[in-house]
Amino acid sequence: MKKIAMMVTKSEFGGGQEYIRILMSQIANAQFMLVTGDRGYLTEFAGSMNIRVHVCDSLVHPISPRKDLAALTDVYALLRRERPDLVHANSSKAGVIGRAAATLAGIPAVFTAHGWAFTEGVSRRQAQIATVVEKMVAPLAKKIICVSDYDRSLALRKGVGDAAQMVTVHNGIPDIAPPVAPVLNAVPRIVMVARFAAPKDYETLLRAAALFQPQDLRVECVGDGPDLVASRSLAKELGVEDRVIFHGARSDVAALLSDADIFVLLSRWEGLPISILEAMRAGLPVIASRVGGVPEAVEDGVTGILLERNDAGALADALRSLISDPPRRRAMGIHARQRFLAHFSAERMVQQTQQIYAQCTADIHIAPEPHGVGPQVLPQRRK
């Protein structure tokens, strides 16, 4: 059984964290440990599975030479002590620190890019810095997993990694049976599930809601984050408090989606959002921004509607077209679920990831362990 050190910068709820949760819960022939910069959703899950957790306080998202060096030292020492067979790094900062520490420790590394920091939509300066950094650390990973073909092509165009190293594994999630009959609420329920932080764009959704009467629709915003207060203030300023509900973070997202009519996800940039897959699984039509890997999930005019960024008027038009045409809405939802089952199952994602793990650990030559320190068994309980 291979020992795998799974790394991510933040433990809060998000698409990358859900990806990690699925892998740790469904890959039964691996023994995981979790390395993260804080405690939250993911560490709580790991604890429930008896997965060892190592919190590295210096592993933070903002660039900080002092903390970054401390994080590298801490993670390197951890890898030397625990002797995992593979490091699987996720997110930009953990991706850099994890790959560097693994290389120093003589351990193979895999990196999953949940959307690149140099993608279209980010600031020019941020993109330039991210491109330079990713070019430097790309050779430190045996494989780089991209969650969309868009991200793979973008990286290769930027000179990050090489074609043999880059592999696309689309996100996947476990199936849950949708309602027997499609929901048709008297007042259509429009749901968006996303953190209130970049790159998500709740502002455009709120401005579109202002173009409707209160009896026309109910908009439900599910998530937490640093921009939540500002979004509440904007809703008040726009006078849409009577048609917009802020649920905050919820653990029953699947239940909320099962009672919704339309799913919306607006973003300035993306990898391949898991929330869209959750909506497709629930049999919902999806209105989403045409960014990143989103068009690889949402077929425009078939399973939903794709929009350009920052266009509240276009969003309002798309909502009206689906609200006024229930048969079209139902047909899109049926096609969305069929597409989910065919292309975005957790089983497919897990199988492809296991194959990558096997390739990367097929010929391991790890540096000798420090005197007196041996590998420790990390007990786990599988569902």
C-alpha cells in the first residue's frame, strides 16, 4: 500500500478541497496523510477518517519569503520523517512548496492545477509572476494534472511543463440520485453555490436580480467568504433583499439543488468547477460564464447557457428564456445529468488518478532515512 502525502494550502471548503476529499475517501489502496496550512472543512474530514493531519502554520497563500522558507523547511522535515511514496500537491502555494520539498527529500511529486494563476481574467502582473514561478517548478513534478483541456493547453502555450508531463483528468464527483420528477416551483429558485471571493462573481448575479420583480424569481446564494459583507451591502443598495437569500456556508448543498430550478455560476476565471458538476448531477440547467474549462462541462444550448463575463443584462435574458420555457428547462436538465454520468463520475476521476500514482511510483529511489527514524503507519478507516 502506497503512502501519499496530500498537500493543499487551505482547508476551507472549496472545489480543490472537495477534489482531495473524494480522492482520499475513494482510493482504497493508498494510505494518506494530509498537509495543510490551517484547520477547517478538510482537516475535519481527515479526522473523521483517521487520516493523519499535519498543519504547517507558515504555509499561507500570500507571498512571504520568511514564511515560505519556514514552510519549505517544515514540509521537508516532515517528508524525511514520514517517508511517503508520493507527494500530491494542490493549489499554487502548496504546489510550489510541496514540489520543492519533495524534490529535496528525493520523493516523486504530482501537482494538480485547479486552474492556473496566469489564466485569462487575472491581472497582468499576477499572470506574469505566476508564469515565471510555474516555469521554474514545473520540472519538479513527475506529472501535472490539469482539470480541463483548456488549462493543459494554456500551460503548454505559456511554456509551463511539457506535453508528456501534462495530463488532463476532468473533475468528477460521486453520483446521487436526482428527484424522480423535475422541480417546478411557483416562484423559480435560482441557486449559485460559490465562495464570496475571487474569481466568483456574485455582483453580476445581484445586478441581474435587480432587473426582475420580486414575484419573478428567488435567488439563493450559498457560500461564505471575505466578500460576503460587501455582497449583502450591494443587495441592499440595489433593493433586491426581497428576492435574494444569503444562506452562508451549507453542508446540505445537494438537498438545496434538488429543490432548485436553475443553477448559476458566474466567474472571472475558472478551472473546472465542481459546483457545476453538482448541478448537472441534480439534473439542473446551468447558466455559467464562458471561462476556463466551463465549456467542457456545459454544452451551450444543450445542457445550459454560456455567457461572457460581467454582463448582467445577458444573464437576465438567459434567466428569462429558461423561466418562461419549462419544457426547455427540463430538457436541458435531463441532458445535463446524462452528460454528468457519461463524463464526470468520481469513479473515472479516481481510476485515472490511480493510474498516474502508479506511473509516478513505479521506480522509486528515496534517499536513506535519517538514523533512528523509520516509517510510521498512519491508521485509516475507509467508508
